Amino acid sequence: MTFRDLLPLLPLMLPALTAVAILLLLAFHRSHRLTAWLAAGGLAAALLLIPFACEGAPRRFGALLVVDGCALFYTGIIMAAALAVAAFSYGYLARRRGHVEEFYVLLLLATTGGAVLTASSHFATFFLGLEVLTVALYTLIAYERGAFGIEAGVKYLVLAAVSTAALLFGVALIYAELGTMEFSKIASLLDAGAPVSLLMPAGVALILVGVGFKLALTPFHLWAPDVYQGAPAPTAAFLSTVSKGAVFAAAMRYLVPLDLPSHRSLWLAVAALAVVSMLAGNLLALRQGNIRRVLAYSSIAHMGYLAAMLLTGSPLATAAAMFYLLAYFVTSLGAWGVIAALSEKEGDAERIEDYRGLAGRHPWLAGALTLMLLSLAGMPLTAGFISKFFLLTAGVEGRLWAPMAALLLGSAIGIFYYVRIIAMLFAPQEDAPPVRATHWAAGAAIGALVLLLIALGVYPAPVLAIIQSLIAASS
Amino acid sequence: MATLWPLAVYLGATLAIVAGIVTLSYLLGERHEGKARGEPYESGILQTTSARLRVSAKFYLVAMFFVIFDVETAFVLAWAVSFRATGWAGYAAAMIFIGILLVALVYLWRAGALDWGTSPNRKRSCNETGKQNGST
């Protein structure tokens, strides 16, 4: 195996190597600044290697991993998102006491798990990536040992363990039925008309439970609001983007070859998950008084929109899902970045009341948050609008009438609570709390995300061209 | 049955002596009313703190050492069985695995995980609390 053979795998390996290097460094020298720079350097190097890795793609590594264009696209946005989370973390953690350096080690490990998930083509790597991601997340969620942090960590631990058990059982059932754990072999065996009993749909349904938990699709969403509320803001940003994006990429790779439309009951199950998530997420967000809980419910709804794309499996739907995920990453990271930047030393800025008159105190942050919320609501000229438009196009082409109707209804409901927060940002305020300076790293990351948001919304053609060429090369 | 009557006499004598001692000390003995009289430990010294101490068992350290030593052994033994079959690729993979665990061990060592209660910092704080409690 030469360096050229390893090149496509390097973006996956670099974060892990950086994590080990930082661990070794921490044994002898503790410096928050150096650790953050090393972590950011590792992630940036992985990101820069992706175009070079694309030249060697698609490439299979045994039965376990397949590094193709789609995997590298998802890995790329995961690395970029982790970089943004690291930027938010620096200012956020610098205001806190105790050891903060290990946060970056865990962040890198979770990112590695996410990257492995996107490239997994076998249940062994799927499970391994999921566990690396999840176990690192347990600690990241409970990193601040307040009452809410511990509650969030324990909730996530228990529910994730249960859902992982369901997923493993599903994998075991499928293995018992077909005798293989490779995604492509499972699909080809089913295409060839291998005789299947009830074990097969039962196994897929149990895997859907595990995936649904990770994506926080209703009815597996109960952990999301509490965990988002209790976790540190950078962790919540990571949880709502990287964790979900990686699992969605893996679900896409597993479910699309299965050809869901030809399995009526499974198709109905996924459709029900998607529709219920869209409606429940938006309706439950309406009466929340905590911005973190609003964002949690909003992400449930967004994952519902995205899950509808699993239903057709056409190249157009795959492209729409990839673009939607990119836009969602940018938007969600931006919103959480503003929350992280605003979080005060004592408690996090989380009640919507805390945001009254923000436009007067922090005009730039308030402007960024306004744009992010407008994008989440799907207003024109933002990435949120154009990505939702692509979803609708793909959905209509795939004749998904009920999910698309739910998408429109959900978006209409959603506008209410997004605009309620925006109105609060610009409301007059009497006694303003002192203005705190935002750390330059978080400021730069938020600025870059705002620029990306507008660029994607106004001129999406180049990104779409890249996505379509990647899909064409992969299939 | 005839051979059992010495045992019955012995039992009766024991009971009579114990009852006699308790009754006599109740009738003739002194009466004390001390502060610590009703305490579970009749040393006459008032207890300083609750007996329900929080002892740091450091389960997470035990767990980490378990992974580093025991789980590593399990994997290395599996590799040793197939040493010739896996060749140099297996050797490289095993070295990466052992290397990562070695880094974790170095991290734990430097973090003081191997010093069970004897690190310089801990010693000082132990002495301070020891002075307050009158015990170590």
C-alpha cells in the first residue's frame, strides 16, 4: 500500500492522529491556545486534503469503507463544521474554569467517528463510527458539570445506549437473514430475489429506530430539547450538525440501495417518521421560551424534511439532500455560534427574553442571528430558501405528495416562532446588561458562515455543479 | 438421653451466671449520664463527622486502566495467534493499536492517575483535613 493508495483515507485519519498528538502534548504541557490551534490545524489540513483525496476516489478499502465523492463531500462539510465548532469553543471555554483542553480531543474523536460513518459500507464500520461519535458526545455533552449538564449527559447516555441496542439487534436480524453485513451485498441479494422472511423488515425497522434516535426524528426526539438545553453551546452546535449529518449520510448510503419504494411497509414507516417530525417539531417549537429548545425542535423539523429525501432515492433527491444538509450546517452552526458567543460567564444566554434588544447591544451578532433564523424559516435570498426549494422539486418529481404538503405546512408554522425571536432582537430594552466582546475566532467563524449563507442563497450554481458531478462519479 | 444431662446442666449454669452478672451490675453498678453515652461507639468521645464519607473510588480510572491493560491483552493475544497469517500489515496495525494505548497510558500517568492518594498536591490537602478531623 503506497501513499497514493492511502490518500483518500487521509482526511479520515488526520483528526484521529491530531487527537492522539494532543493527548500526548497534554501529558506534558497544558495550553488552551496551543491545543486549540493544533485541533484547528488538524481539521483544516483534513479539509484541504479533500480535493486531493477526490482524485483517488472512488476507492474501496476492503468491504469496510468506501471513499467516494459523496463520502468526501460529507466528510468535508463535517470537517468544516468541526472547525467552526472549535472556533466557537475557544472563546466559550476560555471563560470557564477547570481543564478545557480535553474538549478538543473529544471534539476530534467525535469528528473522526462522523467521518467514518459517512464512508461506511459495512455494518461493522457503521457501528464503529457511530460508537466513536456517540461515546465522545457523552462527555462533550456533560463537559460542564452543572445540574443541567449532568442531566443532559445521563439522558443522552441512557437513550443512546437503548437505541444502539435496538440498532445492533436489527443488524443481527439482517445478518441472520442474509448472511452478510455489507450494504451493497444486502441490496444485491434483495434485488436478486433472495427469499426473505419477516426478520428482514423487522431488522430494517430496528435500524430505523437507531438512526431515528440519532437524527431526533419524532417519536425518538424526546432527548433533543433537554440535551440541547444542558449541553455547552459548542457541543449543541456539533450535535445538531455533525452528529446528524454523519448519521444521515450513512443512512442514505444504506437505505438508498435498498430501494425503499419497492418495500411498501418500510416506505410508509420512513414517510410517517418524516411527516410526523416535520409537524411535531414545528408545533412543539411554537410555545418554547428557551431559544435552545426552539432550535432543538426546529432541528427535529429540519431532519424531517431531510428524511423525506430517503423516500425516492433518485439522484435528484440525493443532490437535494446533500445541498440541504450543507445549507442546514451553515445555518445551524451560525445560530449556535451566536448563542455560544453571547453565553455569559455564569449561565448561558438561553431564554428568549435574554435576547430582547440585542440589536442595540451587539448589532453584528443580532444581524447574523437574524439572517440565520430567516434562513431556517426559508426566506428567499438565503441558503434556507434555495435548499428547501430543491427539496420540494425533488419531492414533487418523486410524487411525495403527503410529505411535501407537510413540508409546506411545517414551514408556514415555523415562520411564526422564528419571527418571534427576530422581533425580540429588535425590541426596545431599558436596562441593558454590559456588552461583552466576542472572541475573534468565533466572530470570524460567524462572519464566514454569514457570507456562505448569502452566497449559497444568491448563487448556488457552483456548489450544485460540484454535488452533481460527485453523484455522477459515484454512481 | 441419659448422656445429655451434663449438657443441660452446663447450659443452665451458663444462663444463670450471665443473668446473675447482668442483674448484679444493674443493682450494684454505677450510673453515668454522659454526652456520648448513647452513641454507638462507647469510647466516650463525641463523633466528629458522619460515618457516611464520600470515598473517591475513581471508577473511571479503573475503567481506563482496564481498557489499556486487559482489553489490550485480549486483542494482542488474538493477534499473536494469527501472527504469521497477518504478516507485516498485521504487525503495523497492532503497533498502531498499542501505540495509541501507550499514549493514553502516558496521559494517565502524567495526569496523576497512577498516584493513588500520594501525589504532592493530594498529600497536602490530606494533611489539612487530617488536622481538622483529628484522624487521618
